[in-house]
Amino acid sequence: MQKLSVISCYLLMFCTVLSAQQNGMSKDIDSTFTKSVTITDVFERGISIKYGYGNYSVRDEFLTTEKYSGVIPFFSIGWTKYSDESGFRISFSVHNSDKIKNKNMNADVLNFSLAWDYFYHINTYKIFSKDWLLLAGPSAEMFLYSNKQNYASDGIFFDFSFASLISIGGNVSLLVPITEKIIAESSLRTNLFSVGIRIPLVNEIDGIENDRSRFKLLSAIKALNASFDLGLRYFLWGDLSLKAQYRFQFTNISVWEKMSSASDHFVFSISYNF
């Protein structure tokens, strides 16, 4: 289902660009885009606030081999600055819900991210007579995950799981001006290397804490945290813009007891440069 959602978003983006090319825009818009578009014409700047709702699932084998799933909100706030051919973004985002379920069992799940992205204008390509602007650069992130099982405990087994990744990685973005005010945007960011933290560490049978290291240096093969989004931005006036997007996030930590989670959200955001 999640793969179909991503494919559908790509098809929507492709059809929008293709129909704009075949049917034509107004003469004013056509004359505006006969010259190459610069990053400062289309790139968001300033503060942005995002909110969305979507599906979330997690399997944390420290607690159980069963999958928990449910609906979870997404909130993010960030600041973006761009000048000349490069820029940066600082943002934090959070998923939190106590309604993640497996049958009659509930879990209170929290995902928190504090991220920094640097990006550089790599190139501008001409496709379907439109400018496709490619940006890429390094990223850094502190990611926190917690899962609290909501059931009575006899004091022997742990009902709480926590993991953290402090990572360096990369990001890639693609911007396609469709009209003077509508921009199609897509981005992918992922970690490459992380310092992983897992607390507590216990034996699953008797609940006794073991002596394995709580800290590990991990590659993306052992600990992957990646996100993808695709959407349309509309500039109301000046630097005030609205955006609707699809967002997918996947996390997989295969050391210690394995933890995998995935979420897909439809997110709406507002951005303004003061």
C-alpha cells in the first residue's frame, strides 16, 4: 500500500507537468519561464510549520514480536535560509500517540527528530521544457524513539523500550516550477553512519540486565532512518506559501533486539520568510 502511494504521487507529479506542457499556460506565465528559473525564485525560505495525519506501524522485539499499528499525527517546525547557490535547514519533528494497538493492547509511541540539512544547487535540467532544479548535501540528525506498553507489569519484565540514533547522512531535493506560483517538490534524506544507543538492555527470558554495550557505531545497513516526501507548493504572495505533500518514513535498527517502524502521512504546511 505504501509503495502504491509513492508511485501514485510520482504519476500525479508527472501528469501535472505533462498537461501543463501540452495545454499551455497563460502568455504571461510562458514568457516568465522562457528564461531559466533560479533557486531564489522557487525555494522556500524562513519559518515553516507542518501538520499531518497518517498511518504508523512498529515491531519492537525488545517488547514483543507482534506488530503494533494505528493512526498517528505528525508535527514539524523548521527554519530555512538560502543565499547564492547553497543553504541550510534546521528542523524538529515529532510523532506521538498512545493509540498504537495490537488487538486489545495499546502502546504509547514517540518519535522525535532534530535535524540539520545543508544543500547545494547541483544543476538545473531542462525536461518537458521545464526547469528541474537538483539540490543535494550532507545532513545530521538526532533521532529518539520510545515505546511504552500500556499493560500491568509484575515488576520482572520491562514494558518500556528506548533507542536513539545520532547520525550523519545526506539529502537530495528536486524542484520543478510548473507555473509562476506552483512548484512541485520532492526530497529524500537518509542517515549513513550513526552512534546508536539502546536502553535498557535485558535478557528476554528472565528480565535480567545483560552486559552488552548500550552504545554502538553503526552503518545504515545496521541502523537505517530515512524519509521521502513529494508535494506541491503554492506561493500566495511574496514569500508566503502553502504546501500539500505525501511523506513516508522508515526506521530499522537490527542490532540489539530488532526494531522496525514505518509511517506514511499526508502533510500540510505553511512557510513565511520574515
